[in-house]
Amino acid sequence: MPIGNIIKKASSLILGDEKSSEKIDMVYEDNEMLFCKNNVCLHPPTVARKESDIVHYPGYLTCTTKTFIDQYNRAKRPTLLLTWIPNSSLCKCSHSNMEIRVNSEHKSSEGSGQGIRGDDENTADMQDLKNELQPLLGGQTAAIDNLAALLKKNPITSVNITISNPQIENTNIPQSYNCIVVDPDRESSDNGCQGQLNSDGSASDDNNPNWMTPELLAFKHNLVFPDSANATPTVRRKAVMKCRRFSVDLSQMRSLRLFFNDDKCTSGQLVIASRESQYKILHFHYGGLDHLAQVLHQWHCFLHNITLAPGQEKQNLPYRHFMVCRPEVKKSEMHPDEGNVKKITTNFFYGTLLNEKGQIEDDLLLRKCVFFGGLEKSLRKTVWPFLLKSYSFSSTFEDRALLMDIKRQEYQEITSKRFYSMSPEEQVHFWKTVQSVVEKDVVRTDRSNPFFCGDQNPNTEIMKNILLNYAVYNYNSGISYTQGMSDLLAPVLCEVQNESETFWCFVGLMQRAFFVCTPSDIDQTLSYLRELIRIMLPAFFAHLQQHEAMELLFCHRWLLLCFKREFTEAVVIRMWEACWSNYLTDYFHLFLCLAIIAVYADDVIAQNLRTDEMLLHFSSLAMYMDGQLILRKARGMLHQYRLLPKIPCTLSGLCKRCGPGMWDSEHRPALQCVGHMDDEKCTLAMD
Amino acid sequence: MSYAYLFKYIIIGDTGVGKSCLLLQFTDKRFQPVHDLTIGVEFGARMITIDGKQIKLQIWDTAGQEAFRSITRSYYRGAAGALLVYDITRRETFNHLTTWLEDARQHSNSNMVIMLIGNKSDLDSRREVKKEEGEAFAREHGLVFMETSARTAANVEEAFINTAKEIYEKIQEGVFDINNEANGIKIGPQASPTNPSLPGSGGAAGAANSGCC
């Protein structure tokens, strides 16, 4: 069965009426739980550069109907209550006797070998749990026996999503309840659990057969963050800060937005924005977001129906926005070569791209392959120096050996110049303006990368030498060290490793970086980006105009660090390589900016975010955006740009620098003057 | 979570004086000696209570953007408070205060409350700037002064909260026009005049009850 149908079926079963999903006039009970999902994570705001830096606070998410009675006109107002409860408060003894690790069969439970905690503690935990859940229960509780009896009459279907195999399947409660006790080794403790559940009493609403108690569900689902995924969360659990229970009336929120970040559209983030621009991001790492989308969609239809009933006005619709954002790039929006060009493998590189003398004859093919498919990791050390212009594509093995020798010597000369050729005054000045800052920064760069971690790491020392030497190398040109350079250097050093080779790669890298730009270069780049936004994303451009946000504050870090802090490292390196390939454009970084805006800025316009809110919006998306998708989208947008019949003269520079291949032989867009200020000259007139 | 006011702060000062650490200590109550260099702007937020009123502090920690210097001055725009930080163990960070202050005064609104912070007070043995010097500088330029330690958390709460108190007093005195968001103050959703016809404005029972920020 296609997944959509399964979801539909599952939701309709959950909603209690199999046919209701087809119609809009379904009936919701008050306090009905429409959705529940375990291991929905909150990530406390931390300085996270990499996935492993992110602290996960797994919790239990529920979505429950609620009817509020308006105090002014006594009108009933149905709404949804979204509640997230941290696992820590749900089930504190999870490590000892309640952990169920979900594997492909989602049936095996973990034997931790830990003793069972005392009953007293358990009771206290259960009381905590009950107190936490009280608002959800609507004040009504009942014993598990009642529920069991109910279950026999009315088999409840829940949607169970397994972790390793994120598919949605319908399971019956009695079965999945059984899965707690399947492990014979754990029988005794599980019985203990059950006993606990019985004696402590779970909650149930007699009047509502579809009501599932959170306790039961809590037991049913895996409550702890699985050890499999990098295992960092468990280590960090002791962190002082805690994410507390979070509960909101969704009708009070400004927007709800679902971002899917996997191809199957099951995992991603639910972003809730309150009217005062407070954001809550809930992470669905293990699927289930598609199901929530379905539930919300049905609820939306249901509400919509109410709102459109006679006598009521449309603006009473409590949900201002409910948007599902499936960041997909449609086939028609993609570059036609997308997917047809494979990653460069070692065999392809040495077998096809290099000739017997070691020259790369068809550098366009190499650049095209890097642009679309990237490089095998082991080739980075070999190919990056070409891309970063350490040596030319036409150089032979011999040429390169010779050149590297010369360059190594030159590097040594720079080092000795730094040590011995500066006057005492120069040294003092150098120490004050460069060295003291570099020394502080290298130990604050990519610390989570094992290559740089720890005190007295020799690689940190190499990074320092390269940066200091770079400042000496450029001493007379006025460029020295600028903060952020170390961020760009670190991944190169990590791959190339050899100090002198890394240095020369870094020199090439800085040629294309913002650090060595004059203010007017930066203005030029930003104005290109503005123009690209104007012609490619006019709605966003209008938004920027309205808020006088033309300085594009939110893009600055993207450009400065070439997206290093916006995406996880693996995908950032793909982006860098795509930029370095200079395929079709020298300004691929600007198309990456465009792609991010195209994919993730709908919300900015819909919620009419101001300049600072925009900055918040995009910085909260850092490390959570789908980089592969952005790459596809950027390549697609570059393709669209190249198809434009006319481009404004303000973007003429964007094409001028590009080598052959920017425009197809049969297509060359016309340049059109868009008008200028008095003190500006049209580039067309100057040429 | 509802609040009466939202104040925007910025943290400025030389690199490595402990800006991000101060922020982390204030928002998360922890000290992280090893962290990555701040580039651009990072945000922190915390609720505090002054005079029985909930106030949300939204703190902008900015650094490392020399390349965009001409533009990033707009970070000052709409800030109600600024923490100007130097490192008591490095004289030059104190010497640069004048430049920072000029920058701040030039690009912010004139009512912005500036708190001078001498950080790393736990490293007294390596002290290069006397407390009296900090006090004198603050007096001379009309700033509030405090020595803090992001490591031990000494005075960190006080630094942020005293700044907020000062802003709050200015609001009470009518110095700040709270309806002009360029002053870095926003009125919270609770205090703003609500429209009773808006759906759910009476339904406080289900109102936001958020845990973090």
C-alpha cells in the first residue's frame, strides 16, 4: 500500500471513523488525542557547529483537541493543544527497566543489567508523570482494568513508527502493549512495570473509546533516545539545563510549519511560531511528521468547515497559517544534468581524467563532475590543489613535483621571514595585531572535529603557523588575519594535512573568499545577490524592500564562511567543491544563497518578519537545513538564470568573469540597462 | 511564555574577552571554556522578573565580522542595552574601550543603557587592569560598571539584570518611547491592548507555557 494511503487509513482509524477522512464533517471529541509520537526532540540553544554538538532532549509529543468557551460570547471554540513532555519527566527509571529499544522488529527490549529501582521511587515517578499529564487527562482518571476491558470491546489502532525502518504501520494496542513483555529475560522486571501501571492506575476517559492514555502510550513507545545514533545525547544528559514541558494552544500561535528533511517526507521539524515571534522547533528524527501533517490537515479542514458556516466570518479562523513545507525540487526546476553526472571515483580520476603524463586534459569534464557529483573523499587531497589553483590542470606529474618543491621552499622562507626578518617594532606590532588573535582563535576552531580536539593538539599548532605565515605573506598588501579565516582553513588542513601544501591551497581559497575583499568588492557581491533576488525571487525582494532590509544581514555569515556554519560538514564540503569547480559560474555561492531563500523563506514572507526576525529565522535554521536539497535547488536556479532571455546590466559582471561555458553557444541573453543613479555609470556604456 | 516587555541587548568588545561565555552563563548557567569562535551574530534569551513583571531579554552576541564592518553596525539598531566587555587580564582590551564606545554611541539610539563589564575577575593573579580604572572609565563616560566572571558566574546575573533595571526605570520615567521599536523594547503580548474579538484572546487557559527561551 502506498504510504499516503497507509497514513490516511491510520489517521482515519485513529479518528475513529474509517470513512471520515474522505469527508470534512467528522466529529472530534473534546480531549481527544489525535496524535502522539515518542522521541520528538527539542534541541536547547547551543553553539552547534556539527551534528555531534547538538544536544537532543527527546520527549513525547501529543496533540489533543480541546474546547474553549469564549468568556465574551460563550461560543465554543475548538482548538488543538500541542504538548511536549521531556522523557526525563515521563519515565525517570527508563534506564533500568523500561527501556525498549526499537529495532527492525521493534520487539526486543534492552537488558541493561541494572537493578530495578525501588518501588517507592517508581511510585514517585509515576505520580510525577500523572501530574505532568493531568492537563491532558481532563481531570478524569480510571484504572487500567477499565481500559483493558475497553480495549477488548474496541481495539484501538495506533500508528507505530519504528526507528530503523521508518514506516508507518497500524498496530493494535493489545499487541504493542505486549511488546513490552516479550523479552523473557526481563519478564520479572516487566511484570514489575505492569504491576506498577496497574496499581498506580492509568487514565482513561470512559466516555471516549478512542482516548488513549498517555501512560499506556508512554509504556508502549520507546521512551529513551536510542544509543544507535551517535550516542551523544545520553552523555550530555547530565547537562544542567533542562527542557521543560511545553504546551501551547495552537490557535494562539502565529504559524505552524512543517519542514521535511528526508526524501520520504517522514522526518523533519515542526516549527511553531508564536505571535510574539518566539520559536519552538521540534525535531522528528525518526519519522512521524507526515502523520502529524495529516492530522493537522484534517483538523484544518474540520475547522475551515466551521468557519465557513453561515453567520461566521472567515477571519475567525484561528489558524492564521498552517503550512506544510515539503522542500522538494521539482524535476522541472532542476538542472537537466542533475542526477546524470556521477561522483568522481578514484578509478575514474586516475583511469579517465588523468592522462599518462598526469595532465587533466578535459578540465571542463572534471569541473562538471565535481559540480554535480562531488569527489570521493580520498581524492580531495589530490584534486583540491587543482581546484584551488595551486597548480594548473595541464601540469604533468613532473611539473607538479618541481613546483611543489619550489613552493615548499618558498613556504619555508615565509616562516623564516616571520621569525627572523621583522624589526623589533614590526614584531611587537605583528604580535599585537595578528598573533595574539590567531592564538586565541585556533583553539576555538572546529573543536568538535577529532582532528583538532584536545589541548596541545599538534594540528592546532599547524593551523596557527599557516595563518601567521599567511599574514606575513600578505604583509605588504594590507591583508593580514581576519577572524573566520581559521574556519575556512580547518577543513582544508584536515584533508590535505601537509603544512606547505595546505598553505598554498589556503592562498587559493582566500582568493575567492570575502576576507581579502575590499569593501567595494563586498558591496558588489551583495548588490549582485540583491539583483538576483530581484529577478529570481521577486516576492522576497518585495518583502526586503518593505522592511528596508536590503543590507541582507542574514546572508553575511553564509557568504563570509561559505555556509560552513549553516550546514553539517559533509555537505558544506560538497558546496565548497561545487563553488571551486567554477562550472558555469564563478558565483555559485550566490545561487546557494538564492536556493536557501527560495526553499526556506516562504515563512518570512507569510509571517511578514522584520529584519531582526529574519535574522533569527535563518539562524535558527542553521544546521537543520537540507544541504543536498539546497545544492540541487541552487544548480536548478543557476540553470533558470542561464535561460533568461534578458538580464539586467547590473548583473553583467556576473557573466563577464566567467570563462567559456557560462552561456550555451546558441543562447546568449541580452543585457538590458535598468537605469542608474546620477553618480553611477552603466556597465554597458563603459564596455 | 508571556512577558510584559522584550529588551534587546547587544554584547560588544574585543575578541576573546568572554562575550559568548557571559551570554552562556546568563542564559544556561554554565561555563564552557572551549567553544567555537563567534562569527556573525548568535542569539540568547532569558526571562527575568523586575518589579513583578516578566521581561524577556533577547541578547545579540556579535563578533568576527570585520569584512562587513560598515554594515554590521546596524546590529546596534534597536538595542535597548549594551554590555561593553573587556578582559581585566589584557590591558589592550581596556584600551580599545573608547573605540567601542564611540561606535556604540554613534550607531545606537541615545537612550541605550551601556554597562561596562570587566570580565575574568576570577583571574585576579593575572590582572592588568585595576578595578578602580574600570570604575573611573565608567564614571567618566556615564556607564554602569561591574566586574564579572563568566567562569564562576560572579556578578553575571547582576550585570544583565541591573542593565534591565536601568532600562525599566527609563521606561517608567518615560525616557523610552516603548511604542517605537527602534528603541529595542517591545511590549509583550500580555501587556499589549488585546482585541477581545480576536479568537481565543480570552482563552488564557491554553495559552503558551513554554519551557525554554
